[in-house]
Amino acid sequence: MPLAAGGALTGTGLGLLAAAHGSQAEVVAFGMVMSAGIGLAFAAMPDLIIDAVPARQTGEATGFNALVRSVGSSLGSQVSATILAASAVAGIATDQGYTDAFVVSAVIAASAGIVALFIPRAPESVHAPALHELGAASPLGRARRLDRGRVRTGAGSTATTGRYLR
């Protein structure tokens, strides 16, 4: 959900910039909206990736995410630069060029947010066996695994949630 919200917020900020970018205050305020959306999206991706791939492949998957993010940033910058250059009169980009660049970017960001809604969610317990084996969620290793996800703490109480108790 944070990924979709990030796309929507980024698209909103860019759409606002397309509508109003005549003053520094507008550019700063709407740029902050756009940047908050980018931050949400960038922060959500590693979590989605880690949940979706086996533990032994998380380094490769997050590294590939960083590569794709860099390529996407470069491509987006070049598309915007092309739109601005095409609108230039006497070497200076026109206001309409900026509006067009913001509109194109807003549509792409909003589309990414919509596509993010259809990303399948990984099962909750993808990494649970490794965590149970290591006792990672147990302070000082006091929790002991029983059978089928049942847990016994040092105090002797049990739970069937499949998670270790504190």
C-alpha cells in the first residue's frame, strides 16, 4: 500500500506543479508533495522485495532494484529534458514546456501507483522458518519452539501464533 500511495502522492505533486509553477513558493510546496511520494515509494520497495524473494536472494534483488531505480531516474530526466528542449525558443524552455513535462511525469507516476495496487503480496511467513530456527524474535533466546508453531517462553506460557513471545 505505501508503494501505491507513493505513486499517487508523487503524481499529485507533479500535477499540482503542472497547474501552478509560477512562483518559488508553489515550486517548493508542490515539490515537497512530490518528494514525499517518492520517499514513500522508495522506502516501500525494499520491503516488498525482501518479502517476495527467498532469503538467499535478497542481496541480488535489492541490488537489482537500485539499478532499475537509477536507470528509471536517468530515463525520466532525459524524457523531461527532451520535452523542455523541444519547447525551447531562443535556447530557453517555455512555460508550456514545463507544464507538458510535469503532466507527462504526473501521468507516469500515477500510473505506477495504480500498477502497484496489482502487485501480488507474498505470504506472511516466507522467512519465518529461518527466524524460528535462529530464535531471532526471542530476547536472549528464552523462547523455545514446540510443535507446529507453538512456542513456550521461559515463564512456561504457550501461544499458537507461530511467533515467539517475549
